[in-house]
Amino acid sequence: MSRGAKGGPYAKEEPWIQREGKLGGAGYLQRSAAERHKLLDKCVKEYGYKSCLGSVLVLNRNAAVREKYGAKITADKNYLVKKFGSGSKQ
């Protein structure tokens, strides 16, 4: 079993992510579009466009999350690119 896998000698009882994070923590994808856009605006202001876009795209790497929330992830990516992407005026 690999390190950090569920079970085994290296398993942790505590969740890996223990802080709120850039996107507002757990429940980000269950929020309304308006709430997610506010969080994305705040994220860009604090961490920068590329960092926040990366955080959104990481959500798309998990097949189960992508299957359930793919449309929201794509919409958030498009929102960031349209509002903060290269060539846009802020």
C-alpha cells in the first residue's frame, strides 16, 4: 500500500485539507453561480489569476467530481478566462 492510502500504517485519521483554501473550502461546487463568482473574484485578488484557474482545473482531474459537476467547473473556468484572462480589462 502506498503512503497516504486509506488504511495501512501511513493512513491519517484527519483529512488532508484542514484549511479553508482559495475556493472557500468544502461545498464550493454546491454553491450558486453568483456565490462561486464572488469567491473566484476574491481568489484572483488574493492569489492571482493563474493560481485560481489552476485550483478550478484541479477539480476537473477527479473523474467522479468531473462527472457530477463538470458543467459547473467548465462554467467557472470560462468565467475566469473571460473576466481575468489575457487581454481582458479588469
